Amino acid sequence: MQVVPWVATSWDSRPYFDNPSPFYIEKDNTRWVQQGTPEEIAGLLKKALDWNDAHPEGNVANTVLIYGWNENTEGGWIVPTLFEIRDSGRPLRLDAIRDMLVKVRGPWAPIP
């Protein structure tokens, strides 16, 4: 069986309860996942890459998915946000992912 490891950053539908949307029909606002820190997300990505390395027959695509680039309203994001840049001056999640990748896969051109 083929597997594509999936890294979750978080999931939280509670913003939809404060700001209802006609396309979102979730009725239970008690189910959510604590937002991952940049280091936790990078660590989960490393585990997924390690799994791929250990099981090449199980993932011939040699790929990993991260949920999600821009699921800001559901808490699953790695895209830099205005608050993150304002508060820290850096895209912390992307920095953590880059730093881990450089450490385990080798360097490439730095992000300015």
C-alpha cells in the first residue's frame, strides 16, 4: 500500500462560530487541536521525512503533505501572517521548517 505522510499544524473551527459562513456547517465547537509551535511542526515534518527514508517502497512519490499553507480560519497554516511578522519580525513557522530541512537535508540559498 502506498502512503503519503501528512503533517498537521492544527485544526480549529471555532472562528466559524464567531463569524458564521454559509458554506461551513460544523455544529460542534468543542473539537479542535492546539496550534503547533514552529518547532513542533518542524519536528513532525522531520518524522515524516524519516519515515519516507525508512520505507521507500511505501511512498514511491517520496513526498510529504503539510496541512495547510493558508487555512488561517481553521488554524492550519504555515503562511506568514501579519501578526507573526509584527510580533516577531520573522515567519517563524517557515524559519523552523527551513532550519530543520537544512540540518537534515543540506543547505541552500538563505531566505533574507
